Amino acid sequence: MPARPAPSTEPFLREVRLREIPSGAEGFPWNTAAVRALLAQPLALHPRCTFLVGANGSGKSTLLEAIAVAAGLGIRSGGRNFGSAEAREDEAVLGDAVTLVRGARRPKTDFFLRAEAMLGFAEALDTMASEPFGGDALAPYGGVSLHEQSHGESFLSVITNRFGPNGLYLLDEPESALSPQSLLALIARIDELCRDGSQFVIATHSPILLALPGTSIVEVTEDGLEAVEYDAVEAVQLTRLVLADPEGMMRRLLDD
């Protein structure tokens, strides 16, 4: 059997930039830490996978949504064929304002997957499958309605069946749909796809997911965008404290 060719190290997306905030723009999303940070410095993307981490409200998911809009993906979930027409106005304007610095390669396929939007996405697929001549709509997703699977099963089904080599994939907090065991399955699938030339950008709080090697972790803070090591991520540090002494941590937390 011939050896598998080495994947390209050329990313589909090199950087995300925001040169200026549009005149008159105020409030959300322009007041988020992610937007202010992006205005000060571009977001460099790893050829394999970039993790975006940060506190709730920092704007990491908002930034991911803007990348999806700028790339022409379905804002609720979906690939390019789903478009971005359903984007909220605040998501659309930020997506219109950012610039994607692309590499020499172009992805064969792409997808934006939000765990919280799986219900609506599954309904849209079922509607497409029920329309005249739409019977093949479920084929790229395993041929089974996502509604006939659990939340986590449907999420993994999309990644297993719809995602393929040389693709650009954006994931927003996938851990909210998955058990720890399923997260390990997701890690294996992401690594497999990266070895086959794919690129991921993932917003997450999961210490399990962040353990995937050969990636970069970018923390969104009030001070900007900072590349950090795994051990420096707050979610990792807090999880370790709890697991090291759960009774002591709960006692200190609940007795205060």
C-alpha cells in the first residue's frame, strides 16, 4: 500500500484582521474584548487547529461567528450552501468588517457547527429531504435524520459523515453537546482530518479538547489576543484544582 502523502502545511486562512470599527458603530459586538483585541492585532491561525479560549462574554464565539460570515458559511450551522442570510444584524456587520487573509490553497469543503443550533439545523435538513427531489439531503450526514439521534450523536454524526479531507471547519463550544468519552472521539476525528489537510478554528472551554497536540491556543482577554500554553489556560487550572481536591474545593466554595 502506498504511503499516505504528507498533508499540506499551507493553511486556508492565515489571519483574521479588523482594520477599523465602522463609523457610528457602538454597543455589541464592538464593545467586546475580542473585537477590541482584533482591532489592535490580527488573529494568527494555526495551519491545523486554533483554539479560542476566554471568559464568558469575552467575545470568542462572536469572533468565530464573524469568521463564519466572512467565509460565507451558514451562521446557525452549515456549509457554504446554507449561506449566511439568517445572520443577526450584529453578526453580519462584524463579519462584513473583518478581513480573512487566505493562503494559497482553497478548501474542498467547509462548515460552521454550533452545538446550540443543532435542533434548527436538523429541522432544516429534514425539510430539505422532504421536498420534491430532496431525498439526498441527508446522504452527506449518514442518511439518517439528525432528529432520530441524541444531541451528542447528531453532533458527532455531522463531523463523522459530513466533514472530509482538505476542509475548513469552525466549531463553537462543541463540548456542550458531548460527553467526555465523545469528546475523546471528537479529538481523534479532528486529528484525522488535520492529517488529511483540514484546518479548524474552535471556541471552547474544554480542558479535554484543548489537550489535542499540534495546535495553538489563543486567549481572548481585555489585554488582547495572547498565545498561551495548555497549562496556563484558566479552565485547565481550575479543573485541576477541583479534581485534585473536590471535597476541599466545594467546602471552600460553599462555606464562603
